[in-house]
Amino acid sequence: MARPKPISGFPEFLPSGRLVENRVLDILRQTFELHGYAPIETRAVEPLDQLSRKGEITKEVYVVRRLHEAEEGSGKGSAEDSLGLHFDLTVPFARYVLENAGHLQFPFRRYQIQKVWRGERPQEGRYREFTQADIDIVGRETLPDHCDVEAPLVMLAAFERIHHELGLPPVQIHVNNRKLAEGFYRGLGISDTLAVLQRVDKYDKVGPEAVTGMLVDELGLSGEQAKQCVSLAGICTADSSFADQVRQLGVRHPMLDEGIEALQAVIDAANQVAPGRVVADLKIARGLDYYTGTVYETMLVGYEKMGSVSSGGRYDALASDGKTTYPGVGISLGVTRLVAPFILKGKLSATRVTPSVVVIAVDSEETRHQAEAVASALRARRIPCEVSPDAAKFGKQIKYADRRGIPFVWFGGITGQIKDIRSGEQVDANANQWEPPVADIKVGVIADL
Amino acid sequence: MARPKPISGFPEFLPSGRLVENRVLDILRQTFELHGYAPIETRAVEPLDQLSRKGEITKEVYVVRRLHEAEEGSGKGSAEDSLGLHFDLTVPFARYVLENAGHLQFPFRRYQIQKVWRGERPQEGRYREFTQADIDIVGRETLPDHCDVEAPLVMLAAFERIHHELGLPPVQIHVNNRKLAEGFYRGLGISDTLAVLQRVDKYDKVGPEAVTGMLVDELGLSGEQAKQCVSLAGICTADSSFADQVRQLGVRHPMLDEGIEALQAVIDAANQVAPGRVVADLKIARGLDYYTGTVYETMLVGYEKMGSVSSGGRYDALASDGKTTYPGVGISLGVTRLVAPFILKGKLSATRVTPSVVVIAVDSEETRHQAEAVASALRARRIPCEVSPDAAKFGKQIKYADRRGIPFVWFGGITGQIKDIRSGEQVDANANQWEPPVADIKVGVIADL
């Protein structure tokens, strides 16, 4: 077999990169669990007709078929039997809620960390296979408004740890409320509010003048209407003062008031917990998605060009079986999108390429069992280690550790000596008592951004 | 949307089941890392021509195609561009080793825990999507024999924790060596040794007489040859005494001696660490797989009908690029295969359906921020908790906790009271100091086998 080549859009990491990614995943999972979110995992496939409902996304879906079946041609399998790989974790979660509603306790908090697949054209920061980490709170018929405050704060807590412990940049979560925008547009006498939202969604890419042009040319808004919509989109504040700025635009509508109040609640609560990290940003639209209230996007400070690394919002009907409606609010974090650009460029790496903290040196194959006994003693106290693969000269065994970034080498039996190969210091030690420095137990992350 | 139905062969768990599965996955990961295995993850897809090399497995592969592409028909994509979902983690790992050989340190220990997909007919214990946990040690050109001892002992260490901490049955690892069998067959003057192995592989299913019949009828062996092969397959010992039993059969061949010696080394080393858990079982063949030395299968004691839950062996050429050969030894544990039958029948469940240990009661929506402060204080000390979704009567809030199996309810602010709803005991507590019993912090597993 010739040397295989990577497949574009399907990123893979060397062990060092995977060790970094695992630190991120551990922080996410710990944070979600600390906040009472229960883990679930859904199958990778959904019926194709369920995946195709969302308009534009259809063409990005991967169809899955047994090779045997594919060779037989499409004669046998009907469309409703066809399966596709899920392209997000929201569609599968909505299906899971309906399927298992009788066995779940509502409000139901769940997190889900899984691969998703999209057949998009691969490009920087866009992958065909990537990991998402989602949290959602879903209610039966009703869901309290304070859930809209909770969801971004849980994600923020995870981002704060990722920033402080792993050295990634801090984030800023940008929040808006669909009701605020929709109420404002209605107050201006505009009926096709979704069409306006879709143009405003392009604000960051094309700028305010171009959006104004689209609103006039494509939607037939008056110059004054368009100007007002773009003015609204330009409002961005770190506190509740956005409300005054909106009211100064002179538009009135009950839904606008409702939206302002809901957004204020989120911003005020967030400012108490993490001042400056959550801002009201009235241009956040989240395009085609079916959000009905609060919407979120998250930028890495200094890396805004990467786009949003964590987005979500409120659905008044995350799922519905016709009789019962399940409102939900949630946020999805793009794990691959967040870490892959840094890992693949070598800007995030691990301090070693293995979990091992210690290599146990071997004198001779006849005494390998003594080295194994040392390893067992260390592992019994949760110290990751490995025994040298051969009884080479000690210099070579030290090199074995060094090449992997493993900081310690053990010589002798249970009563032996431990060498820190970084300092060269070598001291007597007992394998039933010796502990490495706490900072060495977990693999560290080196951020060189 | 009507209530969706499960898809046969794609098991999913309720949160309780997923919490159990996560405990198993945590034990596996911790054990692998304690032994110095580095984590990697490979993409879900491989080029179809790479997946089709393994003879019989071809028909079980799932082909993956972009919906857009699929609708255009097969005119465009050529066979070598086609992608399939991986059906195990060995083929992707071999490809990963070749692709990244220049960046890896050999011998390379890695673990990999991922979903795999097989288009087999779904039946009890067989799934179309399932999770595997693999460990492998791979060398460049050479790999020491003691790795054949290490691999099953690492997996055994994980199984022992799963048994003791979660209450699953203990395991017995059955070990054989391909060289022993092949040397024995050659000593009998048989040349097509693989054909014999494939028949012996059916020993457990059809019994010794039927195997003897197949060897005579299908392969043209003499009655004496067939009898000897079946006698060899019947040898199973908990210690090295299998060697004497083999030698009493009177067959001589250098490869046989080599195989006996290698198997003795594994059994002797395993007996020092975990007496009785590893046995020499000379009927273990591992059918069509390309193993060249030690082979392993693992049975849950008392549940042998489930078949092997963890199998593997030694490959003299796990991977090769024509210039360099990479020998490897590894074992794969079928996580879904191990836990799904118990979870889906309710025989393994979690003590609660959420990570939360505490529900913080809410007096009124006006004082929700006080409850949030209590939650923050508990989370700062790694105690998972959640704030009550509403300010209902305390009885209802206690019921909220009870229905989820959450053991504690907090009343008041930072200086408040904690109620253990199992005992009914309620005492004064400070949220900056109170700790739940250690046994309550992690979600427990209830095994009712």
C-alpha cells in the first residue's frame, strides 16, 4: 500500500492534537454535567426525508446505503427508507424527544457531543466531518424564560475554562432576540420580516450600505424603512443601554417591547456573572434557522474572522407531534471549528505525545517483571506510565522518554530512583509513595497563538 | 411529525443508559491512559477500495455519497473516489500509521474509541452501528513478544474495574497462538492450514464431531489427521499444562514449539497478575482475520452465549508500504455489544437520570438569583447541581428531584438547609462548605443481572 493521503474536509490529528482536543472535550463535558445536563447520544443516521425538511441544507446531506443495496440500484429502497448522516445535533435531538417523550422528565436538560457530516465544499474552517457539542433545555408545552439566560452562561463557563486552562482566546457572546427585530420591522409596517432578517444576516459580510441597498432593491422597502432596519442592526452594547438606543429610533410595537425586555434580562443576568463577555448585538439574525426568541453567536476575541464558534437560540417548537409541543433553547459549540485551525497549524500542542508521566527503565529482559511491578504500583495510584520496550542502554531508554516528552524515568525496583529528565535531578524513591508534581499528571497544552 | 420509531440495528439509550455507558467508557479510557496508550481518532470514512480488500466483509460496508452526487447518478464519481463508513478501527488505524509514520514514535501505543458501522442483518447482540474500543501496540519492523502479554492484561484490567465497580460479570480471556496450530497441522503433513483453522473456528457452534466430519469430507484429511486436529482444539487449561497435553499428541514441528513457548509466556505472565482470568484455549482460531501469532477472545462468565466481547491478536504486518513493515498486536472491545443488551433490558441502569446531585429550591422568581448563587458555590467545588425550574410549592420541588433520582434538595441561600430526600433528614448547611457523600457525586450503576 502506497502512503495514503488525507481526504479534504475530514481532518485528523496526530496524538498531540488529539490530546489537546480531549482536554477541550473534558472541559465541555465537566461543565455541562456540573450544570445538570444529562448525556445522550443519537445514531449517526436519520431517515432522509427528516433531514431534507430544512430547505437549503438538503444538498449538503450525505446519503448512506449498504454497498450491496447500492449495487442493486435504486429499484428497491424507497425514499422513506433511505438514510442520511445527520448534519447537526438539533434535528436528531428533536426526533429523540418525540420518540422518548414518555420516558423523559421535563424540563429536560441534555448535552450531546458527536460527529456531524456536511457535504459542503471544504475550505479553511469548514469541514465535512466535525464534532459538535450541544446543550439544550426542552420543556413540555412551556419553558421558562430564565432558560434563555442559563444556556449561554453554561457555554460561557466552558469557554472561560478553555481560555484560562488551555490558553485559547476569550470569547464574546453576541445576543439578540428575534421578537425584538420582528416587532421593530412590524412597527415599520413591514410584513415579510423573515426576508428582512435574511438580508440583515449579511451585515457583517457586506456592510450596512449594501444591506440598505438589498432591502430597497430586493424587498421594495422605502429608503426610510431600510435606513431604520440598518440602524437597528448597528446597535451593539455591553449592557442594557441598547434598549434606549432602540427606543430613540421611534418605532413602537408590542412585540418589540417584549423582545427588548427579554434581551435585557439575558444581558443583565450575564453581566452579573461575567461582565463584558456577553453583549447585545442587534444585527445577529441566524439566517434561515427557525428560532423564535433569543439568538446567540460567539466570537473568539481577536479571531472574529473565524466566524461564530458557538451559536443557538430559542425555538418555540423544537419538536411537536401535533398534540404536544416541546419548546427549547440551546447552543451548539463547534469543537472542530474551534480547535482544528490551531492544532493543524501547530499553534496548540500537547506537552507530550502520550499520557505516560513515567517510563520504567528495564535492566534486562529477565528483570522486566520488576519494572512491571513498579508500573503496577504507580498505576494503582493513578499515575500513567509505561515500561521501556527493551533493555537498551539507559541513555537510550532516557532518549525514549525524551522523544515523547515524558518527564520522568524510573530506575530499579519498587525501591528505586526517579530521574526528572528536564532538570537531570535523580533521587531515591519508593513506587508505593512517589507522586509526580500535580501539573505533570495531566498532559499539558502549549498555546502559541 | 408523528411519533418516530427506532431504526433496527441502531440502538439508542435513554439518559440513564447513556450514563451507564459513559461509566464504562470512562473506565476504558482511564485504564488505557494509565498504561500509556495515546488517544487518536480517525475519520468515519475510508476510500471504498481500502474497505473492500478484506474478502467477505465487502457486502457489509455502508457507502457514503453526497445527496447531490447520488442524484446525478454514478456517472461522475469513480470507484476510487467513493467513500464508505469504516467497519472496524483496525483498517483505519493501519492507514493512519502509514500516513503519519514520519510523525509517530515507535513502538506506538494507541487507543481509539469510536463508532463503526456494518450493514449486517440486525439481530440480538448484532448492531449496524456500534462503539468499539481498541488498543494496539505497533512497531516499526520489529515488535517485542512481551507486547502480546501486555495487550490482554490491559484489557483485563479494564474488565476487572467494570466488574468490580459496575457489577457486570467477570470475564475470561481465551488465548491461542496461530503458530501453535499451524505448526501442529504442518507436523501432521497438512499444507492448507488456513482451511483447517476456518473449520476449527466452528468448534463451539457445531461441536467436535461435526468439525471432524468437515475436515475429512471438505478438506480430504485422513481420519487420523482430523482426529488429531480436533484433539488439539479440545485442549483448554488455566495454566501452562496445555503444553504437556499438546506434546502428548505426539506431533513435532519447529513452528509448533515456537507457538507453545509464546503461548506459555502469555499464560504464565497473566497468571501472576490475574490468576484464572486468562486461559489457554486451543480452539480459538479467529477465522478469516490475518493474525500471525497470539489470538484472543473474551467471554463474560455466565454469558458465553453472547459470544466474544473483546477479540484481537498479533499481525506480523499490521501495515506495510512495501519498504517498511509495521507489526502490531491489539484487542478490540465491543462496547455496545457488552452493554447494550443489559441496558436495553433494564438490567443495567443509573441511580439517577441526570448528573445533578442537588436541586436548589426557589422561593420565588424574585429570589432566583440567590438559588443561582448557591448553585455557583457548589459547582465551584465540582458538585453537579441544578436550580429548580419554577417557584412551585416545596413539595413539588422535592418531587422534581425525586422523579429524577436526585438525592438532595437545598433550601435557602448560601447559608441554608440541605435535605436528603432518601432519609428525609434536613440539616443546616453552608454552600461554600457542604459536601455530598463521595458515593453520591458520580452517578451510580445498578446491576440487576
